Amino acid sequence: MADQRKTPRKPVKLMGTITVPAEAKKIERVCEIYDISDQGMRVVTDYFRTISPGTLFRAKIILDDPQRSQLEVPCLVLNMRQDKLSLMMNTEFVNLDESQRQAIKKYYMMKVESEIQK
């Protein structure tokens, strides 16, 4: 998958869940976040059929701060790669509020910005 983000990615290893609204019932899956930027993230989860590029979902991320804070963010699937067992998605954050933006910046992007300036 080509890196199409306009801003730097921060490699991470965070756990969370994704929730996809579906017609009959919502689908919830455990996921792992491999990298994050101020515009989106790369997510890996178990393969399931009801998700495709253009799907909106909510991700709950367990941050790696001492309090193990949780951040819930709306996302859009940009592209994905799947095999028989797993699904890797590049996603874009959608309509983040200021507190969500600040949490991502504070915990992840400030570290990347300082590394770039070195």
C-alpha cells in the first residue's frame, strides 16, 4: 500500500475496537493500530465482509499514556488489503472535534514533529 498521507505517520502499537453500523446490527471487532497521523491511521483487524472502501466506522483507541485513556474517533476506510484471516485498512479521521485533535497531537504528533525538527 502506498503511503498517501500528507502528514507524517507515527508508528504505534495500540489496541482498540472498531464498530461498523450495519443494517441488521452493528459489527464490533478488536483491532490493532500500527500507525497514526493527524489525519488518519492504519488499522488491522479480523477479516469480515461487510466493510469496504468508503465505509464509515467508529474506532475506540486505548492510548499508551499512563492512565490508558480511551479516544473514540469517527473514521472512513480509504483502502484496504485482506487475506483469509486479517484485514489492513488505511483510514481517514472524519469530523474530529477539537478535543480529539488535541489528544492525537499531544500523545503522538508532537513527538513526530520534534523528531522531524532534529
